Amino acid sequence: MTSIGIYGSMGRMGQAIAAALPDFGARAAGGADAGDDPAELARKADVIVDFSAPAALEAHLAAARAARTPIVIGTTGLGERHHRMIDAAAEDIAVLQTGNTSLGIGLLARLVHEAAQRLGQDWDIEIVEMHHRNKADAPSGTALMLGAAAAEAMGTTLADAGVSDRAGLTGPRAAGTIGMASLRGGSVIGDHMVVFASEGERIELTHRADDRAIFAKGAIRAALWLAGREPGRYTMDQVLGV
């Protein structure tokens, strides 16, 4: 029976993951939160799931590397520095980092990539996401993941094509950009819509999360898939087999 440790175990996602473990025949190795020693959990778990905070990632990766324990990273709000740390850790252990562990979102990202590739430059791409009032980062990690999928299909990067700061007299929309808008309010778990708009028509690809358990189930599925893998950086696409 695979044992799964949880960094950020007292958070909403951590608690949802712990509650769902029995459904997958997995065993809880325990949890670690702010003030706890992440190394102890890394030593006794077969695989770790991290839904904590960007500031804790460096210590968590160091603990996982020292124990040679695979880690699934679902923490959002990561910057370039964090991704460099993940790349470095992936030289020694199996690491799966994703902006969203929902299997539905994983499929949506593939659809966005295919649509952007097939529709071409005549179609404008806009991404709208909404989350609860307490979410700390914007755009969401999922919106960034969807934007990155579209940008890759367009032969560019989200860093070059993304636009998330429209305000005032902005002028006409620049061709080849990917617009991103963030809404915050109430208790919304997570809504994401990708709009492809052209002259006279548009396509809207939408995912709405009604239950936080979908992220927990996807995270556990990813952790079970990652356990025992060779060192490297993996994606939810590989878990889905697409």
C-alpha cells in the first residue's frame, strides 16, 4: 500500500486529500505544516503531495531530494525562481508540478492546445477565471497553465504573449496576445473559461469546479502514478496518458 505524505495538511486541499486517501487504497504517511520538520515526513512517505505555499517550496524540495522521495507539487503562485528549483530537484527525484490536479482541467488544457493550433492567428484568445475571495494569487495557476498551453501551440510563450493588466485607454487589441482576466468573490471553488473569438463567431471552452474533492482525487491519482518513477519532471498529461 503506497503511503502518501501531505505538505500543507491543515489547509483545505490537504484535508480533502487526507479524506479521499481510503478511496484509492492509499495510506496516509502523515502531514507537515508551518513550523514542522519537512524532512521527517519525506523520510517515511513513499510519495509526497505539496499544497502549501510558495515560500515553503525550497525547504520541501530539499527534504524530498535528501530522502529521494517523489513529490507532486500543486502549490500555485510559483515564479521563475521556483521553477528553476523544481528543475534542479528533478535531476535527483521524480517531480510532478501542475497548476491544477483536476483531470478535467488536464483534458481542457489539451483541448485548448489543439484549438489554438488548428484555429491559427485569426482567432483571439481570452482566458477568464474566477475564485473565492480569499485566493491570494492572480491569475490562477490554472489560468496560467491554460495560457501556456495556448502559447505553446502558437509557437510562443505566455511570458511574451500574455496580457493581464488592461486598464484605461489601451487601444485596439494586439494580435497574437492572450488576454487574462481574474475575478474574485464569494466561495467560488474555481471557474475557467477560454474564449476563441474571430469575425462572426467564437468558441468557449469552460470548466467549473463544484467540489474541491476533484482536485484531491486528481492529486492522489498523480501521486500514485509518480511513486517509483525515475528522476525527472512530469506532467498531468502523462498521468492522463494523453
